Amino acid sequence: MAVVGVIARPHGLRGQVVVNPETDFPQERFRTDAQVFIRRCDVVQALTITTVRFHLGRPVLGLHGVDDADAAARYSGAELRVPVEWLAPLPEGMFYRHDLIGCRVMTQAGEAVGLVRDVEGTVGGSRLVVDAKYGEVLVPMAAHICISIDVPGREIIVNPPEGLLEANAKARRPDQL
């Protein structure tokens, strides 16, 4: 399942929750009668959205069976997920965040950089968070840097500007290298 949002906190007295969206399509994903799923105590639970409004770019949702602030508070921090097959197809050259997490990052010369741990930013300015041998490295998702992204092969080939991969090593004390 793919994460589409995280419940930030309860809102009001009627059991609504504020969601931090993790989707580029919040209006399509968060709509009345749509289903989302959470995992609680190793059990996947379906939740039906009963009401939706947006406030400052974030959805404020009513969920079936969540009728007061105390019930809503129990969902704080829960990841809202949907089956991957429910996701809309993306245009060429665009990728879902979950497709990139776990990919190997290699340089054009064949040097292993590390594994993608996260993707930060938005469509207009995303960057890969890579766990590298030097520490955490942020790699901008620009076409001239990420020259090949092979999702099925779980590999990203990069052509980093000079010093990008070593930048974090310089910031660490010599005894930590």
C-alpha cells in the first residue's frame, strides 16, 4: 500500500482530523465516501471518509465511526494508505515516492552511492535522501543529475556535481569518518 497522508491531529469536537497530505492529488484522494486504510496493532483497518474540507492546503476529514475529539486523537500519527493499484498512472519521467525508496543509487562510473531512504520536496523541487557511506546525502532530482531512473530494476544512475557526494563527510569530525 502507498502512503497518501498522515493524520496530524484532531480538529474540533466532532471527531474530524487534520491530514498532512503525501499525495500530489489531494482533491481526488480525499473525497466523501472514499476509503483509506490504516494499520493499528498489526491489523489493517478500512476507514470511510464522511466529510472533507480543505484548510490552508490540508484536508480536514470526518471519518465514519470517529465521532468525538477523543476518538480522533487516537488516530494522530496514523499513516493513511491506499492499495498501489488505486494510484493514478503518472506521465513519463514522474515517479511515486514509494517507487524510489529503497532504490540503489550509483554514479555513471559504477560507484555505489547508497540507498534512497526518502524523497523530500514537491514536484517542482524534489530531492532524494540517500543513506551513503559518507552519511546522508541529498541528491536533487534534476534531469542532468539523475540521468537514469529504473524503477523495476530498483536503480538510479546519477551524474553528481563535483563535491556533492562528499559534502556530508566534510561536515563531520575527522574521528567520525
